[in-house]
Amino acid sequence: MLGIDDIFGYWETLAEMARDLAVPYQTVAKWSQRGRIPSEFWGKVIDRASRRGMPLTYEDLATANPPRQSASSAVSGPNC
């Protein structure tokens, strides 16, 4: 099973990943900081990884990406 770091590791650097995906470096850097790739980019990530000879599926990305926290779940405690 792939982890999110494994997926980022398909590229030598975040800058290389950003160039390959045609997105700003800051976008990929934020993904890396958050430890997740937004689902709207999964198709592009899968395509570019495949072009590099690295197999990647939607299932891989779904498993590797933790669920996004909503504002309400970020508050601790049931009565907050």
C-alpha cells in the first residue's frame, strides 16, 4: 500500500512535480505540508505518474490521502 510520501516520492523534488503537473510550486508545497493531494488533481497526478512509468490509481490516492478535516471536526470536544 502506498503512502502519501511514496506518491510525492515519484518525483525527485516538489519543483519537478509542480512543473510536471503545470501548477505553481507553492501549490505542491502546500499539498506536501498538509500531507494530502486534493481529489480534483488526482486524475492529473495519475496521468503524469503513468507517463513516467510509475503505476498509480485512484484507489492508491484515496488510500494515501487522509480525509480532509472540516472546520467543525477541528474543534475538540463534543460540546465545544
